[in-house]
Amino acid sequence: MSVSKPINSEEKRQQEIWARTKKILNFSEGEEERGLTLHSESIVIDSLVPGAGVMPYSNRIVKSLETMLEESKPYGDIINEIDRLAHIDIVENQEIRDGYLQSWKRSGVTCANRALWPPGEPGFRGALKNLSLSKNKLDRFEEIKLALSANDIRRVKKEGGHAILWSLLNTTVLGGGFDISEELNNVDLFYGLGVRAMELTFNYRNFVGDGCMERYESGLSHYGVKVVERMNNLGMLIDVSHSGYQTTLD
């Protein structure tokens, strides 16, 4: 199976999307110019990029995706395989690599939040594997930096580059809630590795609190309060996406 340029011209696709957008919004030329200027001058943060993030997909990825869908592969397996192939394409194929950087440039995104929780392996080990994969890719691009602070994001904007913010999509990556002291230390571990945000729950109940799809709302557990305190002490962003209402209030 060959790795070739994206099936559709990325530039052509962007032009088609922009043409439809202008038709829907029906703004004047002056408004369009002002909007594009504001976008280019502003710090733009994409709160969640899936897999490899801002990038064109190669023929190999599309064909692999079609095969996995035909075979009814689990969602987590599909995401992991796409992520793996995208990483290989970006690192090893110059044409895909150039397209990847062009996609970043055209998007106008200053910083993108890269979640380090692969659905196929959602635990501690899976998060570390995902982090290692992302770091390997980042190390090969001078144009894309890891954001460890707000100043890092401001700096890459000034330099005309881009940044990645690492986050965790569920506190289950800390462990199973059996050894609280050790799992609280894992918050520090991930922070030390460069993670700057963590989601408390993902739809359903875990040892920290209730997700937004649970039947009942109990809010944060005692363990959850300790996790939030540790995150606050470190300066890690607390993501309440997918969390239950009471958990979010707590």
C-alpha cells in the first residue's frame, strides 16, 4: 500500500469550505478582510485536535480507515491505527510532512490541545505510549513547540510558529483508585513530563467524580478533591468537559 499525497488537494478543499462559509455568513468584503486580519493577529487555540492533529490524510490512511470500518473494528483501535500511520507519514514522507506544516499555517491556529488518552488503551501505560509518540513527532519539527506555559504560546505567536498543549482525557490514567498516594504523585509525574491539562471524567463515573452521562450526580469524591487540589497546586488546567453538573460545580 503506497504512501502518496492526500487524495484531494488540501488547498482546493480549503477553498471549497471557505466558499460555503462565505455563502452562509453572507458578510461583505470589508467584513471578510477584517475577520481574516483579526484571526491572523490573534492567539488562536484549538481546544482539541484528534490524533496527529492538523494534517492532511494520505491514501494509506484513508484506505486503512475504509478497511477498518468495513471490518467493524472498535473505535479505539481505529483511532490508534490512524494516529500510528499519521505519525509515520509525517516523519518519513516529505510530501506529507510539507502538507502537515502547510495545514498548520493555513489554519491560523497558534496552539492546539493534543489529548494523550488513546481510547484503545485508556490507562496509565496508554497515556505514556501516546505521550512518547507525540514527543517523537514534536522533536522533528522546529516549527512546532510544546507549550508549558502561557508565555510559550505568546512566544511562538510572535515567532510565527505553532504550539502543542498536552492534556489527559480522563483521570483514570492516574490509576485505578486503589493507591491514592501513588496516584496523586502520578499527577506530578505527568506534569513533569509536560502535561498541562487533565479532564476529570469522561462521560461516566470514575474514582474522581461523575460524568455527564451518569444516572445520578454525586459530584467529586474525597479522592477527587485531592486530585483537584494537587492540580491547582501545580498549575494544571482542570478540564470539566464530559463531567457531570455537580462534579463541575464542585
